[in-house]
Amino acid sequence: MVLKTLFPAVLLVWAAFGAVRGRAQVLDGFAWVDQKTDTATMASVAHILRDVDYTSILQVGYLAPSAVPDSTDGGETREAGPPPVASALLPHDSHIFAVVAKLPTPTALPSEAVVSVYDLSLKYETSRLLLTGANLHFSGWLRFTREDQPELVATYQDCAGPCQKTTFFTAIHLDRKTGEWQARWPRSISGAPLFSEGQEANGSQQVYALLVDDTGKAVLGTWQHYPGKSSDRASDYVFSYHLTQWTFEDVTEPLEGAAARAMEARLCRAADEALGIAGGQSSSICKGGTQRGKAANPAGHR
């Protein structure tokens, strides 16, 4: 029998949920469930997750038209009351999302926990897995375009414990058409990898950054550089991860030629404009300009 607790664990490092570098506000009406006081909502969440194997529920997020009641009435200030009950604020057909953790053994370290994010349907009492990995870290809220609603940007790793990890980028958002919570760039399709451990040992270098241009369009850029062996030429792979305008679909775009060179230069300058997620700017391919084929040194990573 799996022991399941309903209290936040120290298995997840949470960043401040404000704007990423002040560029976006929290999604209007969004709130985290207070697990200690909102026992009614947490009981509903536990019921929906009844078939999920987990050790603890870390966080539950929801969107309500009035997540926080008005604090004034006729010019008079009301006394502060208890936090709102999420399940009472939400329409019957609403979706919420939950972050859960699973420890492999009762004595396992927090770093060994597998973390999963689920979309939960209150109407049908069903759960749908959005992503699974380890060391999930929310960086803040970001509008990928000026017309889009803020999304919760996060990074996570593909395995827990002693393994060769790859760090991926994602964004949790509420689908405008279905009302369901979704995760951008799922690994089941292609994913948005930022950094893979052990690559520098082979002379490879990795540069990445989450950037925004003057039009308000945000883009994740990545550059993987693999040195050639003997007379072989070096190989470079440059990608842009962004959303389509108006339809807000996530896109994975390989870049070549001038577009790739421009992204490489922008990534190397990212220290002044990166939105909290960046790495590799101290690598030799950046220090030597955007020329390819430079001698590889371990790239900086954060």
C-alpha cells in the first residue's frame, strides 16, 4: 500500500512566482491551493489521483474568476478571513493541475524523487499526465507574445538519482479552447533540451537562453556544438523554441545559415537580456565570437 500525504514536501525548490525579470504578471485569477486549510479541495484532488502512485502532493494550482474575495464593502475594510476554498470557486467543469512526487524508497533522498504534473478534471474526476521527471523548478510567469496570457515557465530533468541527466524546458499553460492545463514541448514528441551532462567530456559545448525581442516575443534558443574528429568538420545544431502568433502553438524550429549565426551571436550576448534561464555564455565558442570549430572548454551552466 502506497503512503500518500497531502502536505507540501521539500522535494521541490520553488522560485518566486512573480514576473520573470519583471516582464509579465501572474495569470489573472491563478492561485495555489492552501493545503493546510483547504481540506475540501485536497480531498477532491486525492480522490481524482486515487489510481496514481505517488508519495506526496507538492502543489495544486487553479484558475478562478475571483480567486481572492473583495476586501472592501461600502468603503469599510473587512477582517481578513480564511483563504478561499478552491473547489467552491471553480465551475463544475473546471480543470486544475497537481504536482506530485514519488520516492523510490521511504529512506530515499529528495533528489531521488520522480516529480509528475497532472491535469485534473473536476467534472469527470480523471487525471492526465502532462510531464514526468525530476528536480522540477518553476522560474516565473512569462508572456511568449504580447497577445498571449502568462504561462508558468519551468525546467526539469529527465531522470532522478545517479544518472546522466538532461535538463529540459517547458511552460505550463491553460488551453484557451479546452480549458485544460497543458505542458509545452513534451518530451514524448521532441522536447526542448537545454543541457546534457557529460557532453563537455567529449569536447562538446552547449549554449542556451530564454530571450525576448523588442516586439515582446519570447524565444528559447539553444546551440549544441560538437567538435569534429581528426579531419571531420565540427557539427553545430541551433534551435528556436517559440509560439505561433494568434494560434499560440508551440514550435520547434531548426535554424541554418544566417538565421543560425544570428541566434548564436544573440545567445552569447544573453547575459544582458536573458529571462532568468541561460547557460554556456562563458564557453570558448562564445568567448571567441560565434566562429565555429574553436577548441572546446567546459561551458558555464546555470
